[in-house]
Amino acid sequence: MGTGYCTCATAKWSTAVPFTKMRSLWRGMVNTIFWSYDRGSWPYDLMVILIVIFVLLTPRKWFRDQPQVAAVSSTSIQMINDDALNRTRTYRIDATAFASEKRTSKPTPELERETHDLLGRTVTDLKDRTFQIVRIEPVRTDAGAVLFYDVTVHP
């Protein structure tokens, strides 16, 4: 006589992990995702603690959220014309003072905003003053690349 095996369905269900454990695990995941725990309960407090730890301990470089600080030298911006009659000044800004994606061959609102911010930070006569950009003219090479921007402002 050999060893006998039981192939009945009741033996399988009695030895298997109860279905309710999986259901409670799933319910816990759904409650966590939809934030449906009551305030002051231990799961709520645990989630808040984990979020605070994540915010405080996550390195900034993981998200590439470094501040973009462009070091602009004084030689990058030069005043090339001061028209007292029209009360305008023209500055020549080296194109390398802008990020490569900001450099355009045509004046755009984004380029105008960047130029306004750059002039307001670096030119002594324009710091803490209101001024308006009248015109931006790109100065190109023979190949069409932008070398400089001639920016006329009305202080």
C-alpha cells in the first residue's frame, strides 16, 4: 500500500491562507491612497510623519530643483548709447548671459522678461527702479547665431 493523497476541495481551503487577510490588506492600501483615515488615528499620524520625513530628508538634487543662478560678469552688459533727447539708453548684452534655451533670434515675451530681470539685477542705474524695454534687437554672426542683444530701455 502506498501513501494516499487527499484531493478534496475542503482540504485545500483549510490549509490555504484565509481570504480575509488579503481583503484587509487591500482595504488598508485603498484607505492609504485615498487618505481616508480619521484625523488623530495612528495610521493618519504615521502617514503625516512619513511625509514630513520625506520632505525634510529628500536631497534636492533628486528632483533637479537647483536654483538657476547665472553669474553675469560686468563685461556681459555694456551701455552703448545714452539718448538724452528721447530719454532712452541702449545696452548690449552678451547672448551667453542667457541660458541656451532662452536665446532666440526674435524678441519674445519670455526673452523680454529675462532681459528685464537681468538688467534690473546688474545695471546700477536700473536697480530698484521702474523701467520699460522699448526694443530688443539681436546682433547675429554671418552664420545666423546670436552674439549680442541690443536692448533699448526707457527709465
